[in-house]
Amino acid sequence: MKLQIPKTQMWLDYDEDADVLYIHFEQKPRSTHSELRDDGVILDYRGNRLVGITVLEASQRK
């Protein structure tokens, strides 16, 4: 599956205690549904539009 990242601004937040990286394509994203992939990445959508990505165990990634 090819993931198309929106061409817009993005906001990054990292929670060191939880080791989670949040990537938002809207200042205050509100998703209608999410998809947890096998690689520990969560894709957040509002309708068909990708509004955010959550990366679990972010510090363990290369």
C-alpha cells in the first residue's frame, strides 16, 4: 500500500515517557477512524483524508 502524505504543514510531538511520536497534518486533528498497521504505526483519518500518524516505540526505529 502506498501512503500519500498531505502536502501541508506538519506538527511533531514526542512523548518520551510513552516513547510515542505524533505527526499531525492539521493543528488540531480530529480523526473519524484509525488504522493500526503491523509495524506499530497508527494512521488517523477524517473521512478519506490522512490527518495524523502515531509511531509507537519511536526510539526503537532506525
